[in-house]
Amino acid sequence: MDPGKYTATPKTDEEFFALAREILKNSTCLKTQTAALIVDRTGRIISWGVNMCCPQGQLYGLPVPECPRTDKKTGQFYELCKPIHAEFVACINAFGISAIERRDLWHFPGFTNKLVKYRGFFEGATLYLVGHYYACAECVDFTKLIGISEIKFDDLSGGATLKKYASRNLTDRDPAAADASGHILEGIVTVRLLESESLEAFCARNGLQLGSISPIFGESSPRVENYFILRVPTGEEKNRANALKDDPSVKQVGFLFSKDA
């Protein structure tokens, strides 16, 4: 997917997260798909990337038939798959590193040292991460090295991963990693409806005012049709999101996270 196909320009955290979730489907990881979007200090999208796996000597980007890390705890047994994380892919896409060069740039070990010449490349930029609830220590170190000032985490997709990992006891963490600790973005719930559903019918069924809900990218964006921001009273984000989960027209609903300073 090419982010340039969007006819509306993302400007807010909610919109950047929504765009990154669309990119997520390009990941070849069978365990946990992640996507990263890098935005400069002016709000311009610089680059994007997804995590890719390479078990049994395969090439990055090819479909993966099975994952040897499916039942392994997060952050462990990378030698079984040699994955390259979405944060790195987004960066090396911007660097213009060729397919031949990146064959030797798999994530562990020493990836950061190999790319030290790019120090400060993204000075002041923000990285939006979807699909996971934390970034590993090496990704954090590398993004700091190249000038990314903040990693923002999507509570909707990252929360789903955390819930999945917790249910399977796969939540061991690197103590040096960054996570999504922070607070819910006040007064915002995101809702994605079935394409056949009208906004008027959805609002009427749930007692919502049409003025409280608006398209996440604008009316002209074909790739995010029926994706909306619902404005709710501060403190009611979780309750309102949970109340909408059982509506038959809702494909996806959640609230967003903003990282504490």
C-alpha cells in the first residue's frame, strides 16, 4: 500500500495511527504484524515499514509458511527467524539501502552499529508504531541515534497484542525497552463501520448526535471509508468504546494512547 494514495493529508495522531493500521497488512510476520510510520516535525510522512520474517534462509518480504516463534515469549528466540522490525524497515526505506545490502542487516545482533553513519538523519521526527505495545531496546537505541524524538504507541492495535500475549503467557519483556505507558487521548474514540452501514443509522441506533462524529481522513479518502472519530466526554473513552463493540455494524472500535512526557 502506498500512503501517497490518500487524498486527505493526515495531521493528527489519530489519523497517523489509522494510516499505519492500513499499512499493517503488508507485514509478513505470522506471530505479530507491526507497522511503523515516520513523520517529521512539520507533519510530513517521511517513510513507513512493516516487520518482516526470514526463517530457514528465506528472503525478507516473501510469504512465510510457518513461524518458529509462534509459542515463544516476546523478545526471545530471534535466532529462529531473524526478523527485521518495522522501526528498522521504515528507517532503511528512507535511507535508500538496496535489497542486496539489507540481506546482511537482519535485526540481531549489531544492527545499530552497522547503521551508525545515519546518526541524526531524522532529527526531531516522530515514529508511530502499531501492532505492538512496546519497542525493543535495540529499536529504541537506534531510533534515538538517528534523531527520532518520540515513539508513539497505538493503544488499539497494541492493546490487542498485549491481550493476546497475556492470554498465552508470552509477555516477558526487555527491561530496557520502551512501552506505551501514558494516558488515553482525551475525548476520542475511533470507530470503523461496515461499508454497507450508513452513519445516520449507526448514530440513531446508538443515541449519538451526527455532530459528534466525523471522518478520520475526510470525505474524499477511499481507503478509510466509514472510519470515524467519535468525540466523547473526557473519562468516558473506555466505556463508550466498550459499549459500541457489540453493535453489528462495527468492524473496529478503540481509544488512543498518548505517551506521557
